[in-house]
Amino acid sequence: MGLRLATIAVLAATAVAAVPAAAATVNAQAKVKVIKPLVLQSVQDFDLGTIVLRPGSWSGATVKLARTGVLTCPAVVTCSGATQVAIYNVSGSNGETAVIIAPNVTLTNQADPTKSLTLVVDSPGKVTFTNSGRAGLNFPLGGSIALDSSTADGDYVGTFNVSVEYQ
């Protein structure tokens, strides 16, 4: 009888193993968003005009050309000449936002490269595209410099290092 029970047990185990497990199916959605590459172009250079230092001993005079084009010129200096903000054009995909990366600019005195000024950049920070493709959006960059009575005279020149990336 023991052999018979063992045979029945083996047959029962084989029958259970032969029954396939119930399959489960779940659908998941797959999607991708494709956006145009960012294209950045310079449209207009920055120019703070001419600054004349007043006599005497003073410090902390900040001359600022806001990205709106408004010039702030403290009383210890005289500002003259045509000024203009830097203008860039960036194009990308409609509805997307691009972050503007515009670090400060070192302006080097062309007569004495050991002398420099720092242009603190006034940037909008980011732009949101209202169109796609070539038209793009123009955005301005302004900036400010700090002067004192011992600032060396001369032409100071530097280069903006602007980049953009999708947010």
C-alpha cells in the first residue's frame, strides 16, 4: 500500500506541475517629447560709453547700464557717448524655457593688461519661447562696473561668455 500511495503522490505532483500558471498582462504607455536644438546668436555688442573720473579721492562708484537700457551714472563720474546693451537671439521649441548663463566679464585695459575691471552682468535669467524655429527671441544683457579715483584710464575690453540650456 505504501508503494501505491507514493505512486499516487508522484502522479498528483506531476499533474499540478503540468498545469500552466495564469498569465497577467498590463499595458503601459510609452512616449517621448522631441524639442528643437537651442541656437544662440549675438545680435549687438555691449557698450558702456565713455566715463570721465572726477578729481579727488573717492571709491565705490558703480556705473550701470541695465538690460532695459537705463544708464545709472554716479556724481563722481561723468558718463557720455552712446551706450548699448548686448543683445542675443536664442531659438528653440515653442513653450519651452531656456536658462541663460552669463557670467561676469573681465574687462582688460588695452594699454596695461595688468589692469582690469569686472563687468557684473545683468541678465534676464531665463526666457520662455513663444514660437518655434528661426525667429527665436531676443534678450538683452546689461552690466555694471565699480570704479574709484585710482582706476587706470584706457580702453577696457572683454568678451561675454553666454550660453543657454533647456530648463
